[in-house]
Amino acid sequence: MKQRLAPGLIALLFSVVMIAGCTSTTTTNGVASATVDKDKALENRLQLALGYMAQGDREKARQHLDKAMEIDSRSPEVHDVWALLYQQEMEFTEAEAHYQKALSYDPTFTRGRNNYGMFLLRQERYEEAYQQFVKGSEDLAYPKRGEIFLKAGMTAVKLNKLAEAEEALQKAVVLEPQLSQPYLELADIAYQRGDYQRAKLVLEKYNQSRRRPTPRGLWLGVRLENQLGNKDAEASQGLALRNLFPNSRENQEYQNWLNDEKHR
């Protein structure tokens, strides 16, 4: 059964009809008015397409994207949404072609660059994704710049570029202190370097920034306390990992680690 349209979506639909049905001729600057109407109609088409995509109705989304293309076939925003649609349909070649079109029409379109980076990351094309995130992070006006630095840092970790990862993650913390993930990544990097005291300090910041623990945070805590010789803290975090996340990959690693320790 098809879902009913949300009231906000219905309102948007009516606004599109109204815009399509009338052009402003009352202002003194007719060119500027026409441009405003065109931009508004384009934005409404894109919002409707995204709304239908969220509902899983990709055919209606496609209809609105076709209309958006009639308004402006060189709009980077239009090609960005086309790419998102093709990603949903697992048509990855088409999706990438639209991302590349979007960025060719406007290389400063950071939202599209961020989405393209995420696309490449899911394809495990880590170096290419990293380059997109680094380029996006150069946009000083982008409102979610801290999140792009986080993605750059996490991708750099996968590439074993630990110095670059640490620099990007520190920038993410400065720009968006409310983000918790950078602290976990920084703690992990410090652990890998053998700087256990720093790793513990940063991991504590991570835990303080969250309402509840995570399996990865607990497993890192177990290994840290083991290295620092804090047996009670090690056992406490191990118990929490086993009880709260029994089916997690981290708990399986912990159980294997315990078995190895017994046989040493």
C-alpha cells in the first residue's frame, strides 16, 4: 500500500503548481523576478523528489527530477539528487556520472562533493574519497565543515595516513565540539602509537560526550586498561561489553582475546 503524503509535502506540491501556473509580472525588475521564480520552482522540485525518495517512491521522484531538468539541466543540485536516486537503485555508474557532472558545473558545490565522497567511501575507493573530503574541507563557509574533517580523518585512518588523520580529526573537534566520533578515532590512533595515557584521556572525553557506551569504545577501553595494568577497570569494561553488546564483533574479539590470555 502506498503511503499518504505528509502535510508538508502536500503544501510543497501545491506551491509548485502555483509557481508553475503564474509568473511574476508586477515587479519593476522582470528579469530578477523571473530568476527568483525559476530558482524557487527548481528548489521545490528537488524537495519533492527527495521527499518521494524518502518514501521509497522513486518513480514520482524521477518525475520531479525530469521537471527540474527542464528548468535547469546544468544545475549541480539537480545532478546531485539524480546521483542520490541512482545510488538507491544501485546504478552506481549512473550515480557517479551525475556526481561528476554536478562538480563539473560547479567545483565549489561542497554538498555534492561531500555526497560524492561518501559514495566513493561506500565503494571502498578510499584514496578517491579522501581527496574529495580534503577538497570539501577547504570550503570555509560550508556549515558542516567539521563533519567533512571527521570523514577525511576516518578515511585517512583506512589509508594508514595517521598523521593526516589526526590533524583532520583535531580540526573536527575544534569546529564542532559536540561531535563524539572524533574523540574515539583520536583515542584509537593514540593507542596504535603506544601513547596509552593520551588514549585514555581522549577516550574519557568520548565517553563523556555520549549517553551510553559503544562496543568499540568499551573494547578499546579494555585493551587500554590492560596495557596500563588496571585489572579492575579492564574487567569492568569487559563485563559491560559482554552484557550490553553480546552479539557485537567487538565482544567476539574480546572473548577470543580472553581465551588467548588463558592459554598463555
